[in-house]
Amino acid sequence: GENVEQHPSTLSVQEGDSAVIKCTYSDSASNYFPWYKQELGKGPQLIIDIRSNVGEKKDQRIAVTLNKTAKHFSLHITETQPEDSAVYFCAASNEGSQGNLIFGKGTKLSVKP
Amino acid sequence: DAGVTQSPTHLIKTRGQQVTLRCSPKSGHDTVSWYQQALGQGPQFIFQYYEEEERQRGNFPDRFSGHQFPNYSSELNVNALLLGDSALYLCASSFGLGQPQHFGDGTRLSIL
């Protein structure tokens, strides 16, 4: 079955710097890759997603890139702000198999003012 | 526009008991998935309901069962609770199978 590895497990940056979180997946049939942000005491919030027919997608300060050949995808956050501090999860699924999500173990991002 | 709502928010049970957790999907969504999130881990898929049928199931024992009602809301039932069942249980809804999933804030289940 699918396995998703996520790195780093913790990341600390200064406000205004960029942050990058990387994930690799094992199943070449996976074709949908969402990213979730989870704040303390809350459920995961979908922040951006990408499908395998696209190499990059941007939404304001966040972007996701996908390399299908290498089976890895990354989340980029620019101009980080203290409110970006949270745990970020990547996930992968095969939409043809009805979209059950396989998650990475998460990255705790801390943005220092 | 109400998002995914789950109840209760917290629950304490003892080993061997049974528990029922409830989920109302986001307005307009008809598909509900359940996930278990242990402390410090990513969510793990339990099962998915669409058109009142279980469509897909993860690697969880038969003690975990569910139901979807005609109004698309869903229940997760866990029998014969074990200490290892202590976790945050998350419900996610989507508009159809294989579509982006939106999560509720979960039910924190503690087993004593």
C-alpha cells in the first residue's frame, strides 16, 4: 500500500523567512496530493492541493510543487508570519480508488517574531 | 455555511465499553470519511461512507463500525474499547468520492 514520508518533523524560522516541507510517496498510482494545517485543538484544515497533471500550484504565500518521476512533492510558504505556526500534514491518494487519504507524520512549524 | 460538526468534543470511557461518535457533513457534501489520529501522528483512515454504504475500509478491526443516514450524517461505533483506542477521531466530508476532504475538529476519546 501507499506510504508517505514527511520531512522535517520540526522546523523553526524567523518571521519573514521562507519555509519548505518535503514529502515522498511510494505508490505511483497516487494522483492527488493535499496539504493540511492543524492548529492546537482543531481539525486539519485544507490549505492547498495539487493533482498529478500539474507541476506547481500557488495561492498567495503558499505554493506546492510535484515531481511525479521522483515521487515527491513540497510545500513552500513565503514571508512567514507567526500565525503560520502549526503542524502541517501532507497526504496522498488515488482518486480512482475513491480517495482515501494516506498522511505523513506531520511537520511542526514555529515562526519566531 | 456550517462546516463539518462533530459531537461530543470530549469523551471518557473505560476498557470494554462501547462508544458512538457523531458527524454532520459540510452543507452540500454527501460523502463522509472517518480517521483516527494518535498523539503526534498523522490521521489514519478508518472507513468511508457514500450513499449509506461503506465504500472503503482501512486497516481497522471489526470492532469499528459505522453508519450513514439519509441526511448524509454519520456515526462511528467502537465496541470493546481498548486503551489503545485513545485518540482524536476525525470526520471529513466531501462532495462525492475522490473529492477534496474537509475535516471537523474531532472527538477526543480517552480510555481509562
